[in-house]
Amino acid sequence: MGEQRLSKFEERLKFLADVNVEKGIIELLRNLGFEVQWVADLDKFMEDEQVLKLAAKESRIVLKR
């Protein structure tokens, strides 16, 4: 099986995964080469408004379950 590589567009995608996103999904995305920050690693009690502000500040796409 050939090695899967990200396109230039995909390399620029950054995600902010909310606490309710399963760790396995985050690990899968990271293994595929995506940049993923998990809210649970920052502050598992972070309010939704703070999550959205952080995502906007860091130009990240929010992942929620």
C-alpha cells in the first residue's frame, strides 16, 4: 500500500477539536498529517464561546461531536 500524502491545501488545514471528540479521531487525523489541537489538552471545562474565539484567533476549524 502506498504512502498517503496531504495536498498543499490539506497541509494548511488546522483543527480545534472540542472535548467531546474522541481521542481516537484526533490521533487518526494527526497520523494523517493534520494539525489538531484538542480542547481537553488545554482546558476540559472551556466554554463554547471560548472555543470559538480560540479557533478564530488561530484560524482553526472547530470539530464537534
